[in-house]
Amino acid sequence: MATNGRPVVIVRPEQLGFGDNSVSPSGFGRHMLAEGDSWFSFGSLLGNNLLNRLVLTRSTLVTSTARPSDTLAHMVDWWRDPAFATLLADGPRSWPFDAILLSGGGNDLIDAVSDRLVGQQLLRLLPPGSDPASPQDCIRPEAWTAFETYLRANFAMVSQLAAGSPNNAATPIFVHTYDYPTPNDLPAAPGRGPWLLPALKAHGIPEPMHQPLADHLIERLAGVVRTLGLANVHVIDTLGTLTRAVAGATGDSNDWLNEIHPNPQGYGKLALVWRAAIEAVVAP
């Protein structure tokens, strides 16, 4: 990780303000808003997340509304988690931000291939003995079309939310691609995962197709993010940054802590890419 900078300071929305027990943005060079899934959130195992590895040139306060397992729909759902929209949109509790950082789409993809609704979401239920010729043969095309439409609509809602705010109409929004996970029997904690491997097995995907299919899904998700075409939305492309986990790993492997989350070293690599992208756009 770069040393010629300052780690960001992260607070929850309830800590933000000007009182004696609050943290004021006036004490920092920049103020950013972060929303997203477990790659960002306070609830990640032992505080292991990307924001905790982010180092920027100027002192930066990050107000984070991120939660583990958040999906894009949660980010724009005023009733279930109003903090993000309240801070961003027009209103008395809105703040001006120098950047909006989003980590979204990954948990949506995991949800859409899960073993809870076998054969009813993105993946086909293959009959025993199947030998699919390509990853595409394992995907229900109509389900992918619906999934992509959902992703684009939700990213657009976040963009529109910012555009409608006098404080943040011109604030740059940063979104990202993910990286290649290895389907392994490696949960994040008891009762939390694994995610990909059980889903692939439940759908009858033959083992030689596990990694190609996982790669294909992550690449298709990246393709959606890269082509959002939304005003003031900047894509941080991290696909291919990390060294994959070894197939069959039962513990921390290369840049991965578990099946779908990087370890501190991995997040450090990603944070360097984030820093370069942010500081190429946000005024020094």
C-alpha cells in the first residue's frame, strides 16, 4: 500500500455533525459518502474491507452507510435504509460530498445464482451427466436479461438521486468491477457462505465448468458496469488486479480471505487502483 498519503477516516452517519461528540467534515480536506456491500462495510470480518485500506493524498472523512450483504436495491430503498438517500439527496440533513463511492452488484450476482431457488434464477438446472460446452450453456438468457435490466435501473436511480441534489448534482460517483473468485468450500464465518460452490453444485454444473462459469459471470457483471453510460459516473476497473485463490483452498489463499472476499493484502491492491482513479477526477 502507498505510504505517501493518509488513511481515510470512516464514520457512521450518526457520528456526523458539529457537536462535542460528533465528527465534523470541516476538520478534513475532503468528505466522501460510501455505500455498498461487504467489500465496504463496517460489518466485514475483523474490519477487513476496502475502505479500511484506502489511502489518499489529502485527509479524507468517509461517511459510510455500507452494510454486509447490501444489494443495489437496498441502496436506493428509502424505507429500509434511508441514511444514504438522506445524506445525499435534497433536504435539511443533506451534505455536500467531494465524491460518492459505491460498491454494488456483487451481492446481487451472488443472490441471483444461489441454491435457494434452483433453476429459477440465473443458472440452469442441468440434468445428471451434462457436459455443457461453454459457460453460456449454464445460464438462462431471459434471466440474465432481467438481471441486467435490474442492475442498470438501480445504478441509474443512484445517479438520479445525486443529480437531484443541489449539494451533489456535480459530485463524481465511483463504481467498480470486482475480481475473479474461486468457487471453494470456504465460508466467511459459521453460517455465512460459501456461496458460489453450493449454488454450482445444486444446479448440476460439472466441476470442470465451475471456474469458467464463475469467471464468465464476473466478466458479464463487469461488462454491465463498464457500459452504464451515466452522467458523472466513473468506473474503477479492478478486474484482474488480484491473484486468484487456489482451487480447493480451505483457508486464506493468495489475495483472498474466503470464497468472495479479499484478504487485507488483496484489499490493499484494490485500494491502490481506487486511489489512482479517485485522484484523477477529484480536485487535489
